[in-house]
Amino acid sequence: DRLRESKVYMRALFDYIPLEDKATPCQEAGLPFKRGDILQVVTQDDPTWWQAKRVGDSNLRAGLIPSKHFQERLNHTMVIERSFRLSRKDRQGSSGEGSEAGDSDYLTYEEVSRYQQRGHERPRLVVLIGSLGARINELKQKVIAENPHRYAVAVPHTTRPKKPQEKEGVEYHFVAKQQFDADVLNNKFIEHGEYKENQYGTSIEAIRSVQAKNKMCLVDVQPEVGYRLRTAEFKPYIIFVKPRVPESRRRRSAATSPAGGDHARTTDEDLQEMRQSAIQIDHQYGHLVDRVLIKEDSASACSELRGILERLERETFWVPLGWVR
Ligand code: 5GP
């Protein structure tokens, strides 16, 4: 039995620092890990402390990590204590900002398995999420334009009139407002919005029809939309694009600009907002991200994205266990 390798793998959804852990029976025996690390769980015999190794570590010794159940309880206690502290502050007249628990407060582990796309399988969905200034739509369009036989967008629906040069089903699916509203009610869209009094939306069917042609479908969406696409059918690979934000405008040479765009009038406040946006997305959705792409400029981000997409079809990746069963 000892010789049999454990087949239980968990993706850590939080950072663990044993030396700061007051609950552990032995800090030295703890296994430190970071959010995103893959842990091979060697034994789950103890309900509170598991023994695990980090995949990719040359260190063969297993260490102690909090069990899923135990960590959930710790998180719960932490949230309650925090809201108690904040409500006390409230009574003393301070603001109660941030007292609400978010999803990221309850993260522990996600059981995962290795997955490699095989020839007969549909290509995985590629989901781009971006922080302020990342310009993910432009990035997506460029990579597709370079290789339209392999990559495609999901053709959106719109209620705006078709322009003479446009073709039904190419730029858009043109539909009447009544049809669009019905589709919204029937949950046919992964996202939809209004622009200049016209409705626009991307349907689940539009993604499926790209995949049915054996092309890789690229969508750029709000992070919470990407989260909802995390299903066995789409097996999304989520890429978080964030622009490299320089320390300060004044230290930047005139020739370079963040995200490769026309940022001639970017102020320090703009840079601060970009930084803040990236931090916020990382905090709230970082645990779902398969890959972070730091965008220096448009051309290098494109070539990096191209490289990622090529590897996606060839290499093995960790995905939630439920996706491969
Ligand atoms: P146009 O009517 O010029 O083709 O598109 C105008 C705008 O519609 C775009 O800049 C974008 O803001 C919005 N739009 C286009 N496609 C979609 C979509 O699939 N979903 C959403 N929410 N908006 C879209």
C-alpha cells in the first residue's frame, strides 16, 4: 500500500504559511504553499491535518497542511471575527467598509486532475479577462486575424440594423428586440449589454458553433462571466491580462507607454486606477486564473498569447476533477 502513489491532487486556492499558523500541531512539519500550487495529498487519515507534497518539488518529504474541512472552519471563524470587529468599529463611528464576506474568504482547495486535449475532442474555450487598460478585445482580434482557421470569436447577437457591408452571421446575428429579450429570459446569453440604445449579447450557442468547427473560441468577458463558463463542456482556460503599469509617469521615457496604446495623457491617477483594478481582480478572481499575461505592449502580448494557445492544444493541464470524469 505504501508503494502506491496517491492520486489525490488539489489546487490550493489560498496561501499557507506554516510559520504563521497558530493552529498547527507543529510549524516545522508544515508544508508552505501558494495559491495555484498543485498539492499531491498523500494521506487524509487525520480529519484536521493532511499530509501533502507540492507537485514539481524536488523535496520528497510530505508536510502537514490543513484539511479542507478544517480550513473551511477557520475561514468561517475568521469572517465572523472580522465582521464582529468591524461592527464594533461601526458603533464607535468608523466606517463599516468591507464587512461583507466575499467568495474569496471561503477558498480552500479544488480537487484537480491532469487533462490533455485529444484529437477528437473540442478545443477548450479560451476566456480572456483583463484589468483596466489591458484592451483584451483588441488582443483577441489580432490573434484571430493572424490565424482565422484555428481561432475565432463567438458571433454576437445585436438588435441594431444591419449595415450594407455586413453579413448576417458574420459580424453579428441580427435579431429583433422581441427575439433578443426572449433569448435573455431563456438564458441563452453568457453576457449582454446595451450600447447606443441597441442590445448586444454573446450566446452559448455561438461558442458551441465555433467549437463544432473544431476552432478554438476566444471570448473576452467580465471576470464573473468567465467564472460561470467553468463547466466540463467548455473546459475554459482563463487568462488574466494585466498591463505592466510603470511606477510613475514622470520616470517613463516618452517612447514607451503602458499597454502599447496611446497613453500620452496618462496621469498618475490613471496609473493608480490601473494598478487598483488589477489588484481587485486578482483578489476576487485570481484563484480561477490559469495564466497571468503581463502586457508590455500590444505586439509582445500578442505573441505571448499565441504561444499560450499553441501549448494549450499540446500540453497537459490541471483541471477540476469533475471535468474529466
Ligand atoms: P457596433 O454596433 O459598432 O458594431 O458595436 C458597437 C459596440 O457594441 C461595441 O463597441 C461594443 O461596446 C458593443 N458590443 C458589440 N458586441 C457585443 C457583445 O457581444 N456584447 C456586449 N455586451 N456588447 C457588445
